[in-house]
Amino acid sequence: MKDYRRSICSTCRHAPYCSLTTDMSNISSCSEYVHHLDTGEEPTYMVSIEMMGNNRQRNKRKEPVLN
Amino acid sequence: MTTLTKTSKKTRKQGMLDNVMRQFDNAADIIGLNPNIRKILEVTNNEFVVHFPVRMDNGEVEIFTGYRVQHNNALGPYKGGLRYHPTVDIDAAKALAMWMTWKTSLAGLPYGGAKGGIQLDPSNYSLAELERITRRFTYALGDNIGPELDIPAPDVNTNPQTMAWILDTYMSTKSPSERSTNMHVVTGKPIGAGGSEGRDRATGYGVFLNIKFWAEHKKVDLKDKKFIVQGFGNVGYWAAHFLEKEGAVMTAVQDAYGSIANEDGMSVEELMEYATANKGSVLGFADAVPIDKNDFFALNCDICIPSALGNQITAKNAPKIKAYLIAEGANGPTDVEAEEILLKKGIDILPDILCNSGGVIGSYFEWLQNRNGEIWQLDEVMAKLEKKMGESFKRVLETSQRRKADMRTAAFIIAIERLEEAYVQRGIFP
């Protein structure tokens, strides 16, 4: 992949074929940018009891809770 | 290992920083901004560069460089994202931090502007390494961030998990009795760790609301109005979702893979379902045909929503645009020359700083809930967002009419005047 200086395109999976733009020299934000952590396996949220605080009963997304 | 860098007198203006400074200068000239306050707003308050060691999975130690730029806090704690990317540096962070100052000011939030991140390519590190890097960066920043000082949020290559690590690390540095009072040190957290309902759709809903307010003002019924969306990510999808519920019809979509159209309309939900199952691509959707990417903005429609990236509407394609409303879901999608062409054609532009501010308002609601020990339901969050965005829209419209200026200029005027007022009333210490 080309080294697009000053552009987030340098690490975007779509860059080689992106239909949105050919000028990838200075892109600082893009809704189509593929988040690194979204490209492989989804990470599980690791939330300690302390962090949950008063929201303890609201762990609707079933994140694994680490003590 | 914290160093404070001095701001160079010859600040290199390039790309984003150049744009931000140009828009600031334009609005400052129009309102005749106090020259002393202009001096303050032209520079950043603080620029932190931290170098910190982290042990890698193979046992070796690597040194990382992290940045946090705090532009201005006249209106409240600094607020802005943290990104992990090789391009992160002081110049990039300065431009984005300044942009956040104007955005939070316009939105009427009690925040200033900040931005930062770590210069790295996250694909080179394991999840465990990223966790250690994040935690060590948080420790290195120390009390230069805080729930009432500087509140980071997710950005490029950082997400709710990253925020949860920052929160956990920051809280761990506090005494047990203080820990639970620091939940609002970051926003964009997972729901289970103090995140807010509705944060996922806040930006897209904000784009929709601005279109709705504009339509009410112009007495335009959104039912059966045709709209096209560039970018079918979080912003584009949710904006389309709410527009469709209002009776509007999505006739074309462009994403990184290509462009599709159906002038009779296509279902937003069915397209999202298809794209999700098709590695995120809208290409191949049965209810639409592929079109040339260069024809996208020239399509026949009423509303155009560029919600992907900057510099998409240019002098080249602006003359061909048929929509009478551009709602900027992305940052800087319309360049300067294109804007002149569009305004001359009588096309209204809902500027990015207003149109996509739903995200930071959503963050503010998360911060408020944590700060006040409250938990709001989704409908409550959405109702408050509508109220807040309605106030912003009204202020921009009124200023635009009173100053006989376009909405972008009006938005910058409001943002800068609010900061000017704070400085005039408070004075300059000592």
C-alpha cells in the first residue's frame, strides 16, 4: 500500500480500490475507514466491576465482566 | 516523560489546519474580533508530547510517542478524540483540536477543544499489546486529562474498548473513595462501563434533525423527497434510516466499493442488511443498479448527504449538482470553490460544524449522566438531542439572516462570538 503522507488512507483496507476519492494525500476522517479492530475477530469488552459502578445492572450487551 | 512544546511562530498551514484557520479568519474578520482574543484563539493552550515504554508480547520494550493538544478551555473542559495512527503528530492534532473548540462552542456545550493520539499502526500490535500501550499512555498523560479537565473520546482506530481501558487505568490511579467519581474522564464507553444509550446513532440522527429543521423552516414536506448518501457507515446509515421513517426516499448510495442507484428508491434497512452480509459493500444490491462513481453527485435528487470524507464536492462536480440541499455529514466535504458555485446556484448547505455535531452532543450527554449519577433511556437521549440541535440550528439560521451570511459563516461567527464573550466577561489573568 502506498505511503499516503498525512492521511488515514495509509492504513485503510479500502485504499487500493476506494471509489470515493483518488486524492488520498490529506484525509483526516472518513466514515468508510475500516477500524483496525473491526477487520479481524471482534474484541470482547473487558469491564471490571469497579468501572461499571452504578451501571452494574445495565450490562445489556453481555460484556464479560472481569473482577 | 512529559514535555511541553513551544508553538512555532511560523506554524505550517496545511490541509486541515489551513482550512480551519481560513474559516476562523473569515468569521473573525466579519465580526471584527478583538485582536487580543484573536491572538489567544490562534494558538493552542497546551501541547503534550509523551514518550513511554511498553513491553511487547515477545519480551522486548518499545518506546511510543503520544500526543495531546489542548486548544482552548474558555468554555469548559477540553474535549476531543484520541486516534491511533502513523500520521498522528502535533500539526494534525492542533488542527483537529481547534476544530473541536469551534464545534463545541457552536453546539452550546460547556467544553473546549482537544485532540491527540499515539503514532502507531495498530495492525502491527496484538490486542494485549494495544491494551498495554493504551494503559501506559493514560498513565503518561497522568493528571493532564481528567473528567473536569480534558475528556478524550474514540477516534480513528480507537473504540469503546479503548475508552474502557483508559477509564480503568485512570481510575486505578485514584484513591478508592474517588474512583467512582471519575467515570466521566472519557466518553464513548461501552454501555456496561458507563456509556450512553443512543451514542451510536447520535451523529446520523443529528444530520437528519438538521434536514428536518431546514425543511420545517422552508415549509418543505420531506415525504417522497429523494435523497442520495455518500458513505453508508454509521453517519450515512442512521441519517438515511431516520429520513426514510419521515417518508423520504433513498435513490442512491456511494461507498468505498462503488455506487448504486434506483430512482424509484431502495429500502435503507434492506440495503444495510445486504451490506452487512456482503463485507460492508453496497455493490450487488438486487434493488439497485451500479452507476459510474463520477455520476453520483449529478444524480437527480432533492437532498444530497455527503457523509464520508472531505473534498468530495468540488468545482468540477458542483455545477452538475441537482439537489437543493447539501447536508454535510462528513467533515469538510465541500471545498471552497464548490461552495461558491453552490451558493450562487441557490443551493442551501447545512455546514459540517453544525450538521454533524450530534456526536459530540451525544458525548456530552454521556458525560452528564456519569457526572450526575443518572441513566437515561434511549428516547430521553434522543429527545434531548433534538432539543439541543434545534437550538443550534435556530441560532445559525437567525445569525445567517441577520448577518446576511451563508450558514457556514454564521456557524463560525456564533462559535467565535461565544468564546469572545467568555474572554470579555472574564478578562485576562492577571
